[in-house]
Amino acid sequence: MTRSAYRGTRRKGTRRRSGRTAGPGLVLVAVAAVAGLATVAAAMASARQADAAGQLTPRPRAEAAPGRMPASPAVAPRAGHPKARSPADGRPRGTTTGRPGPATDSLVPASGAYLGAYVQPASYTSRGQIDAILGFERQLGRPLGLVHVYHPWDSPFPSAADQHFVRGRKVLLLTWGGTPDTAAIIAGRYDALIRQRAAAVKSLGRPILMEFQHEMDRPNLLWAMHSPADYIRAWDHIRAIFAAAGATNASWVWCPTAYGFTVGRAQAFYPGNSEVDWVCADAYSPSPSVPLSVTAGPFLSWAAHHPKPVIIGEFGVGGNPADWPAWLAGAGRLASQDPQIKAMDYFSGDGTDSNGHPYAYAMTGHAAAIRAFAALLAEPQFGSRVPGA
């Protein structure tokens, strides 16, 4: 298997002081907040989850050998982190570029949330992907509301599997990943390829969720991302081409690591409210003792200040599978407590991450976890289906 996993939590932005001296109450609140954040960071770091929590992006096997991410120059994290900045073209964040307005919001459920999964296939073919989802649904005894698929940069899509899921009235979360060089995208070297993908997405005739280069904040991708400003310019460039092609059935999902919000590096990659339709983070807990509310909490605190529907784009848990049911039940409670969460996507797969560390999140073979996930699907809050389906 080849796919890149990464996880984490949040970090609140700082505010400039007004010049007043903080009273004792404010000091105590600040100390408590710092202590709480330190506890979250310590829990994540203790699980060796600091910068690359895992999985390599699934690719067709004929295209890339299973294993680690492509070799790239080592990039040491810089001291501090870049503050949230305006995109490279200088426009204030939140203003428009003159292109058509935000993509369709037709996939946002009026209430509740979609619950879905990526399910590791036996073979990275359309037939293998379809069989993996069908087999998982048979185990669950219920249909998934959302299916997550991955495509390397130069892999054509929508594939036959993608079309099958869309025709089956599932929400399709399509991650367009790999390691495209943002400088090449900005320079227009991939324009023909991007136009082809835009035309193909438009031809689906149904709305999908489109996720360009998830987990862009990981330090081992900096060689291809270059900087947050370059990533944002590449994002804007791709969106402009899709808009020009009339592919407005793509709703754009921005999805860094949740851990990136803990250490303060994810926020700088945000393209701005006018350029993003859904906000997202990939969140993995090292063990069932660390609830998803802790792992994803910092991201959710950041998202609360952005008027966008939220996706937990990948979530999973390590440790003893016997303890997964209680952890999954807690994940379900998180969605019910935070109405901004409109979709959750479990990552069911095993493999080796980009640091060479094994991971095991697949539910297959863990009957109690399957029953717990099926119980979540049966809850009214996860009954959402594609509007009009």
C-alpha cells in the first residue's frame, strides 16, 4: 500500500495586546489554556506522531512501488511558524478574485453528517475498490454515506470506481494528491492536464467533494509545496481552471493535518474563505485512551471561526482493537456535539507510513469494531445522503 498519513490537533492564533495589564483572572485563564495545549501536544508527541503520522497515498501499483514517500531533500522545521498571510497575489484573505462564486453547496446536509470510509482494496483497480466498499458494507449491514478515494497527480479521474460510487448516490470525496510541484502548477506547466480533469469532473453531472493535495503542511512535503504562499497560489490556479471549464459541481475541500493546528503550521496554508468550500483535517489518535475530541480539538477550535462545513477527512485509532468500540462511540458523540461537522471519514487500512513505521487502522477482522461502526451508521445524525437521492 502506498499512501501518506498524517494527523494531529490545533493551536489557537494569538492576538495583539491592547496595552492593558491583564488581571489575575485573565492570567489564570491563560495559564490554564497553555497547560491544556501542552497536555494535548505531549499526548500526540508521545505517540511519535509529531510530523508524519502515517499512511502513504494509495496509488495504482503499476504506477508506484508500495512503501515510503518518494525520496526528497530533508527539510528541518523552521524556528517558529509563518503567521497566517494573504495569498501571494496580495489580496486580503476573504476577498474574491473576480472568478465565479464559491462552488455548489448542494452536498451540505441540512442536518446531521455523512459517515463514510476509505477501505483498503486488495488491488488498486476500479474493480478492487468497488469490491472493497461492497465487502465492507456487507460486514456493516448498512450502506456508507460517503466514500473516500485517492488519485495520484497524473492518474486520470473520475475512474470507473468513482463513477460507480457517484451513480450509487454516495458522496464522493476525491483526493487529488501525489507530490506535484507548486511552482510548476503556478507556471502553467500542468494547465492541459488540469483542464482535462476539470472537463471529466464536469461530465459527471453530479456534485463531488474535491480535495487538492491533502496534508500539505507536513514538513516532508515542503520540497514540493515550497511555502504556504506557493501552495495557495497553486490552489487558486487550479480552482480558476475548474471554474473556467464550468466544473462547478466540484466543492473544494482544504485538508491539512490536525496535528498541524497543534504546532501552528497548518493555518498559514489556508487559501481564504472565498476560495474554500469545506474545511477539513486528518486526525489520528495514537491509542483509544486519546479520544478524537482531543486529537481534532485544536482544528475544530480554529474551524469555529470560519463559516464552513467541516469534514474529519481521515480518522482512525491505533492500539488494541478490543478498545476501538468505545473510542468510535466517542467519535460519534463529537459529531453530535459539534454541528459544524458535516462529514466524517474513517481510514480503514494497514501499511507503512512515510517514516517507515507500521500502522494498522483496518477494521477488517475486528468484529467488535465493525459492530460499533455499524451502530454509528444507524444513528439518525449519520443518516444524511446526497440531497435529492
